[in-house]
Amino acid sequence: AKEPVRVLVTGAAGQIGYALVPMIARGVMLGPDQPVILHMLDIPPAAEALNGVKMELVDAAFPLLKGVVATTDVVEACTGVNIAVMVGGFPRKEGMERKDVMSKNVSIYKSQASALEKHAAANCKVVVVANPANTNALILKEFAPSIPEKNITCLTRLDHNRALGQISERLNVQVSDVKNVIIWGNHSSTQYPDVNHATVKTPAGEKPVRELVKDDAWLNAEFITTVQQRGAAIIKARKLSSALSAASSACDHIHDWVLGTPEGTWVSMGVYSDGSYNVPAGLIYSFPVTCQNGEWKIVQGLGIDEFSRKKLDLTADELSEEKALAYSCLT
Ligand code: NAX
């Protein structure tokens, strides 16, 4: 039998946490034969709710779940974890300045970085979900210098999956037959959902999405804004932000990172830029990646047309600005 993997979920008493922890305990994240021990962290005002989630995990009698740690102590939460899913953060409240929200999250991610660095298992893989996801991940990287930078990522898989969903609906094809969309850049409304290399499996072989959609005007405008604005559309409809889709995509992110992407398929992940595609090095930026043996690699050599270039640069500019704002909060 496999040794249990310890998975940390921060902000576990929140709404994404509530959708995410049962998925992890059912094997959605790490596979149906991988036992897990859940570490759940939240802050003291949420301690009672967190304990309620723990009670429900016990009540669900998940065969793969070998233990639950529910705590408000960051060190206890981080000790020995192999995977860290960082969902906890400070939400932007009405009337709050961007700088104030950034400052709160910088201090959270700074201290949680130190706790992970000191207490997590060697080679712990981290995905930051909490917004501003890319910049929180960058802060985490800065303050956990002994964690390899390749182990620190942020979630843009939800945006990636939203793009697959939009193409599937438009063409009336199975979402599992659509692949290789790309989310470039920030997990924000400046992200660039790119279909220039995306394909659909058809009885006549793989066909480019552009060839099947036959409507470049839609692909270059409405499709892009629909994906960019999908989070806001969910809030408007549900009066709450995306939770089940966010949780599901966080499982996809870790699943593919650990277990690999299928041959010929890539996914989008926010990773530390090495300057690929002329994206400034030193930002956490969403790229197309393939994964093998627990490591991601940026897909190289894709053609970037002029339209795309502008969009890659625009979202990079926003991330550089966020980075500067985050650093200004440190002093
Ligand atoms: P909730 O407000 O329901 O839950 C957040 C939880 O984090 C709360 O229980 C809170 O007590 C806890 N928390 C706050 N500070 C903490 C700290 N220092 N340590 C540990 N826990 C802490 O928000 P929810 O809807 O679950 O969303 C969580 C985060 O995900 C938000 O930042 C949200 O903006 C972000 N999202 C990111 C997405 C992505 O694709 N990257 C999509 C969904 C979501 O909007």
C-alpha cells in the first residue's frame, strides 16, 4: 500500500475549501489509490467552522482519508506537508484600496512562506489559489528561498478549463475532445485566453479550433471577454464566487503536475518566468506547460502573432505593476 501524502489546504473553512477537501479525500487530486492526510488551516474566527468541516470529513468515512489535522496554528498546519494548496487570503472588501488588500496578503504570504520553508516536507509542491494569486505566489517564493522556485505555482487552470468549456459549448462537442487552449499571464481580467493552437478531436482527426469555429470575430472578442469575465458572471448569478469549479481545477492542477499531462496535451499553470516568449523573467506568469515525473516544463516554440503579442505584454505589464506594489508593501 502507498504511504499517505499530506495535503495542506489553507482557508479550509471557506467556500472553496468546503468543495475542495472532499475531492481530495475521494482521490480526485492524487488518484484513487493514493491515501491522503488532510491538513486544514484557517484563522481563529473560523476555528469553529473549520472543526465542523473536520466533523463532516469524519462522517463521510472516506476510505482514502487516513487522518485530518484541523488547526489555526500555521506551524502545525505546514509540518510534513507534501502538497500545499493556498486558498486562504484577505478578500478585497468594498471601498478598500488595492494597496491595502495587497499589503494584507503580502504579510499573510510572507509568514506562511516561512512556515512552509521550515516545516513542509522536502520537495513540497505549492499552488496558490488566493488572489492576487500570481503575486501571492511570487511573495511566497521570495520568502521561502530554500523551496525550489519550480515548486511554487499559482492556479490558472480554472481559466483554462473555462476556455475549454466555452469552445465545447460553441461547437457542441465534448469538452474532453477540446485541448491545448492557453491562458497567458495574470489570473485577472487581463489574462489572455488564446485558442491559436487549440484543437478538437473529430472523426476526421484533430482540427484547429479556428477552422471549426469559423468566426474569428467571436474568437478575438467575445470569447476572450467571456473567459476573462467569467468569475464576475458567476458572482452575479450565485451571489458567491466560483467554488466548485475552482476546487475542481485546483485538483486538476496538482493531478497533472504530479501524475503528468497526456502525450500531445498541455495545460496552463502560473509558474516562475524564465523569460520564455519574451515574458519578463521573475514574474509568476501563466504559460502552457507539459508535466512529466512531477515537473512542469514551458511548451516552447509556439507562434505568437501580433494580436497575441500585445495581449501577452499587457498582462505582463499588469503583473510587473502588481509586483512593484507588493514590494512597496514590504518596506
Ligand atoms: P472564502 O472567503 O469563502 O474563504 C477564504 C478562507 O480563508 C476563509 O475561511 C478565511 O477565514 C481564510 N483565511 C483568511 N486569512 C487566512 C490566513 N491568514 N490563513 C489561513 N486562512 C485564512 O473565499 P473563497 O471563495 O473560498 O476563495 C478563496 C480565495 O480564492 C480568494 O482569494 C479568491 O479570490 C480566490 N479565487 C481564486 C481563483 C483562481 O482561479 N485562482 C478562483 C476562485 C477564487 O475567486
